[in-house]
Amino acid sequence: MAVEIDARLAEGLRRRYPQVDVRVEDVLGIPLPREPFKVVASLPFDGGTSILRRLLDPLVPLASADVIVQWGLAEKRAAVWPSTQLGVYWGAWFELSVTRRLPRCVFAPPPSVDAGLLGVVRRDEALVAVAERNSYQAFLARGFREGPGAVVPRKLLKRCETELGFERRARARDLDAWQWAELYRHGHLRSPAP
């Protein structure tokens, strides 16, 4: 299935690929498959994050994706450091990587910035159970707002700094997806109420 919002471009796809079900719709409004699926797409630069938010919801059975996005978005989402709250959240269920840089000259017409091919693969073993996604999201929101020390008791944080390989005074962005998931696993039940 192919989704294209521009009717003229959709008609060109139908002619070129008659075996493909081409739908003239906004990808943000279509029902997503209930069975595992893969995505190959060139996302609009001004809507890339919105589409990724939809696809990378842990309840969505996305198996993998290779998407062309604005270079800055690809770089930010695949970065191990500095981490972002959204990147760490997605990282509990998916591995993201930049697999290629696409200079603006390869597009017609050329955009004002370069692009990147962002690869997404669902983890074989999630770092956090999907059933705990809301609790984990709240944990991360507080941790990124107030720092790791706000969501994990000091005694536990001291132990985790050695076990997980970070400094006790580390800022939220200094911890990667695995470290945040481990902090959650070790201490979310004992963390102080928000």
C-alpha cells in the first residue's frame, strides 16, 4: 500500500506501480495495520515528527521503517548523546539509526536543507514492557524536567551510577535509552510521588 496526499503524484504512482494499492490520504488519518508491518517513505519535512510519533507508538505493530526525513531530525532522533525525552521513550521499543545522508541536490526541486535516511527497527526484547508505557512516559517527563535524582532515591542512584555507567550528577540528556530504562526498572516503584 502507498499513501500519497497529492492526487497528481498518486496517479503517477498508480500508473508506474499498478500492483500497489495507492491511497490519496493524509498518513496521519489512515488506520494503521493491526499486524506487523514495514514502512518505506519520504516524509514531509514539516510533518516528520508527527508521523514518527504515530508510527513509533509502542502499541503500533511497526516492525521496521526506512524513512527520509530532514537531516536535523534524523540526526537528533538517532543520537545516543545528548538524549531527548522522546528519543529515550522511543528507544525503549525501537532502535533508531541514521543509515545515510542525502544532500539536497538529489531532490527535485531541492529543499533548503539536506535529508537523512532514518532506520527504525523494533527491538527483539523491549527495554520496558509496552503495558508500562504510560508510567514510563511519566517517569521520563519528570526525570527530564527535574533530573534523574528526582525519580530515583539517592541511595539507589549512587548504586546505579556504577552499575549503569554514569555520573551521579549527570543531567537527563547524559543518559541513553538503556540507562533510563534500567533506572526505571530498578527504581520506579520506589521513586517519590510527583
